[in-house]
Amino acid sequence: MKKLSRTRLKDINGKGSGCDFCPTSGNYGDGPEYTNSCMAFWALSPTCRNCVDVSADCYGPDYSDYFGH
């Protein structure tokens, strides 16, 4: 089996097809190095959450009410 790059895999899976109306610029996390907060990440629709760059911090214990269900 041939290993595919992430870029190539996105193209195969229809890159952007489900992310057309999602804010895909910037990134999400806690701290000054992120352009958006974790709360902004959890305010996104479930579909859009799969389209953005997010820090593992947003899945930490402070946010367990959002992803623990």
C-alpha cells in the first residue's frame, strides 16, 4: 500500500466540500499564539469543528462539558 500525504488525502476525500461555509483561517486554542479561543471553537457547528486547526488544549478538562457528551 502506498502512503499518501495529508494534502493528497484531502483532495481524494473532496477537500473543502463540507467546509464551504466554515471559518477555516486561523487556529483555535488558549494562549496568545492562537487567533481564536477554545470557546470560539466549541461555538462552531460540529461539521466546522472538523475543518479547523485546533489545539489539544480545547479538549482538556476545562472543556469536558463540551466534548464529553
